[in-house]
Amino acid sequence: QVRLMESGGGLVEFGGSLRLSCAASGSIFSIDRMGWYRQAPGSQRELVAVIIRGGSPIYADSVKGRFAISMDNAENTVNLQMNNLKPQDTAVYYCNLEALTGQPVAVMTGYWGRGTQVTVSP
């Protein structure tokens, strides 16, 4: 069973920083992409940042220059460094994994973490 363990959410003041981490474990043959989405109350879930195999990191326009995504391949972990946080960044942040998983035949499958709350106070 594939699991995504998220950490790093919390409460921070305007202009503060947080670092989110997501570690993937289980029957993973290879990772195609790994990243973070967020969903604020009354809003749809949106892409924040993602690392795609063979490509450069992709960021939502609203976080460019403030957030940085990185991948630790040895640990199957993705990190999101969030700087200069704003109240509009307040949301539940979800780790997302798209990978070839399963035995004996690996199948491309998407997975979601349970979410971690990020709250930025004005």
C-alpha cells in the first residue's frame, strides 16, 4: 500500500515561512511526478508546485518567487519551502504523487495525502 506522510503545516504570521514535506512509501516502481496542491474554503483544489520526471519544476503564478519545490530521490520525499507567506496562502495543502505502483504489474496511479493545514494570519 502506498502512503504519503505530510508534515510542516501550521500557523504563521504575514511574511513568515513554513516548510512542507511529503514522504512516499510502499510499492513504488518509479515516480512520474510529485508535488503540492491546496484548497481554501469555498475554492477548488489548485496546483501549487510540481516536479515532473525529466522536466523543470512548475509553479502556480501566485507563488512564483516565494515558494520553492525540491525532491529528495533517495528518500522519495518532496519538500515545499514557502517564504513571504500571505493570508491568501491559507489553505489545506495536499501532497500529490503520480507513480507506477503495485505488484506484480506496475500501473500509473495517482495518490493524495490527507492534507496539512497552513494558516497565515494578517
